[in-house]
Amino acid sequence: MTYELYYWPGIQGRGEFVRLALEEAGADYVDVAREEGTAALMRLWEASDLQTPSFAPPFLRHGDQVIGQTANILLYLGDRHGLVPKSSAARSWTHQIQLTIADLVIEAHDVHHPLGGSFYYEDQRQEARRRSEAFRRERIPRFLGWFESILARNPKGDKFLVGARRLTTDLSLFQVVEGLRYAFPTTMKRAEAGCPRVVALRDRIAERPRIAAYLVSDRRLPFNEEGIFRYYPELEEA
């Protein structure tokens, strides 16, 4: 049965974390808004008879189920495609890591929109520069350092975050590194020196056959200044 992914058509955003899982799984899916337009997304999002409405995209329709929230979608896909562990303790740990990645994504977004999404970036440049300084100096090293420590402590080796095989968390951390490299290239050149295991994981995921094919396909949208990870040169200034 084909999965239907509902997300904004012109950006990677949170939908990209779901796309990476679908691609790695070799799943049959339709990126609905990209193929049918935003109106198709809005019809399901605003459907008054939907019993499990999502607060915001992305959401996934699979048969009669509509599942929202990125981490929740990844848990659902992971169960079906071997992208989350089977044991209860390992599943909880994996989900905890996924939720921490979600926290990082929120903070990355709030760098350029510290006053909220109702204001254009141009209306909050001064606040964004202050937020960026703290994010680059304090938060990026703290998050990357935490992931580095998880890899170092993994009893199955430091190739993946949990256990001995790739999971949704590894795919998501790949996307985070890619996004931060785009938004903060100078900062990341310095930060990556302190997290070689994270960088090696990023490279390991990029080399996986299905992911490698996806990254060079037209299904992989480029980063741009409408998404979560945005490059504004003034936010990289010392």
C-alpha cells in the first residue's frame, strides 16, 4: 500500500526527515503536495471528518490511518521497515534521541525567526543576530557533543546511535548535519573537529545505496531560505 506524505512542496523542512526514512526503506510513496499541489495538502489537513487531525504538516496517510508529528511518523515507519529496535528499552531510547533531534530543529528554525513565524525575517534581523550568536557558540556544540557521546557509549560500536544498524535516528542526524552545514558553514567547520564520530556517521549514511541515489535525484529538494535551515551571511558573523 502506497504511503502518502503531506508536506509543503517547495522546502525540505521537517518533511525531509520522513522522506529519508521512506527512501532508505525503499517504500512506495507519493509526495502529495509536490505532485498535486498545496490544495491537496490543505484538503486533508482541514477535513472536518478526520478523527486524527494533525496540528501541522508533515503528516502521513497510510490506508485509513493519518499520522502526524515527525517523530511519531518515524516511529510508525520504523516499526514497519526495521528502522527502530524491537526491544522496549531500545525503542524508548531511540525515540528519546529522535525527540532531542526535534528540539535541535526547533532551535535552528528559531535562529532566523526568534520572534515567531508571523514576522518576516527582515522584521527581526537584530533579534536573529543575537539568537544566532548564542546558537552557534553554545547550542550547536552542546547538541553535537551529546550525539558524539552517544556514539562513543554505544556498546555495539560507534557506527550508529543505537545498536549495530542504521535507524531513523541515524538518518535524521545525517539531515541535521547537512542542514547545519548549509546554514552555518563556518561554524560547522570548527564544530566538526570536535565530533569525528558524528561526521563519520553522516558520511556513512550518505554512502548508503538508496540514500546516495536519492541525494542526486530530483526528489531531493535543495536547501533554500524558505525552510528550517537557512543561510544568511550576517548570522555567521563573529
